[in-house]
Amino acid sequence: MTSGPPLTALSSADSLAVPPMRDRLQGIFPPIPTTFDSTSGDVNERAISANVRRWMDTGLAGVLTLGSNGEAGSLDEDESDRVVAAVRAEMPRNRTLLVGTGRESTRATIRATTRAAALGADAVLVRTPSYFKAQMTTDALVTHFRAVADASPIPILLYNLPGVTGITLTVPIVAALAEHANIVGMKETSPELERLGQCVQLVNGRFAVLSGWAPVAYPALVSGAAGAILAVANVLPAECVSLLELTRAGRHAEAIALQRRLTPIAQLVSSVHGVAGLKLALELRGFHGGPVRGPLLPPSSEARAVIAQALSQFDR
């Protein structure tokens, strides 16, 4: 496995060589959790920094912070900014920092996006507003995302998360938004490979689609996805990068075998046990996990046993 770039800041000359954002989205990104202090419940920036340093020792293309797995909806704005600053400080400039900035109003999303850019984000991931989901028509969504893209100083990615928001960014909506120069891609968090394949072809293939559904990561990559944002990549970064490399190298039998090994643990740390399961798995792998923030509940002893067993398959 090829290791990532050294943990050194780029010089001004080196920064000129950083490729365009669409190229920087080619890879695997973990949607990193926000670590809280087990006593106070406050954001634990030192633990976050330590985790990021370990992730940067792998072949990951970058990280996503303040996504669903980052418990973004449970953070206040000051906490969100501190998390972004802590993550950016540990990342070399040639690794891509994605930040979730979706809020329920266009105004708040623009403000969060502007702050993230000032703190060093390379691009932002913007989910669909969903509180008024019955009124989130095609016109409303297109108007919202275009306004954010117009105001954003950095590129934006659409975040299609229908299982949580109850709203689907359909291909016609994505096609309309992909024409905007500052909307460079999307995260597709669903198993819908047909939609993913159609979005991959937008704007002559220049629209970067990242799969957010680990059980279909391999077929998504075969279908043209630029990469993937996977919860399991927090826990098994080298294996997830290997899946991408095997697929790109045309070693499909090996890639399929690895996908089959990854799927059970990927499900345990996402759809089955959620953020609590992910944080537990991180602890079992020697990272800082920490507690979840209420109303989320800690994992049960049964969950611990099942996750430990699934992870043990990767110690052989």
C-alpha cells in the first residue's frame, strides 16, 4: 500500500501544483466523527487532531468533517468552527478537506460555507434542507443550491441523503445544478447505482460523483464514481484505499473479494449501529472515539461483541 504525502505544509511554489478540485476528489474520504470529552462532553480538539494525524499517514485523499457521522446537527456554530480549524491544522494542503455546511436556511448555509472557507476548507458538502420537505420542490432546491454556489468562495458538492432527509436530488435537478461552475460534484448516499451512473456522465464527465454507500462502493467505482466517502474508511482506511486501487487497476476479482469482506463491518458502523458503533470501532482500532452526544445512546455490550468480532477478521 502506498502511503500518503508527508505531514509537511506546502510551500508557495508547491501550492501551485495542487490540481483542480475535480481531480482532488479522486479518492477515498472518511466522514470523520467529532470526538467529545468523556467527562465534560465538550469537543475534544486534541483527540480530533491525533486521529487526523493517523489518517494522514495513509493513502486517503482527504477527510470530510461535519458530516452526518460528525454529529454536525448536534454541534453549535462555534463548536463546528473549532472542529474545522483542528482538522485543517493537521492536514497538508495537498490533502482535500471537505466540510459539511448544510443548514436549513439558504442564509445560514451561506454563512457556514463562508466560515468554513476562511478556516481552510477546500470544498463544502451541502445537504438538502428538509424541515419543510413538502415545499422542497425542484425550483426551491435549484434556487437554494445556486444561491449557495454563487456566494461560496470555494467549490461545493451536493449531498444527496434521501434516507435521512426524505428528499431525493433527482437526475434532472442534479443536471441543472451541474451546469453551475462552482458546483463540482456530489455525494450519493444511497444504493441507487442507476442514478449514480447517470450523474457521472453530466457535463461531459466533469461532474465528480462520490459514493456514500459502502456496500456498493465497488460497483459505484466501476460505474465511474470518482471515489467514495465511507464511514468504514475511518476504521479501515488502508483497506478502503486498496479497494479503489484494485478497481482502477482492473483487478476485479480481488476488488470484489475485498468488497465482500468490508461490507459486514461497513454496515455495522453505519446503518446498524450508527455513529455510536463507528466510535466504538475506532476505539477498538486504537483511535479516539469517545462518547456520542445525546439524544444518541452509547452502544450496547452486544454491539461491542459483534463489532469486535467483525474487526478481528482484518487482524489475520
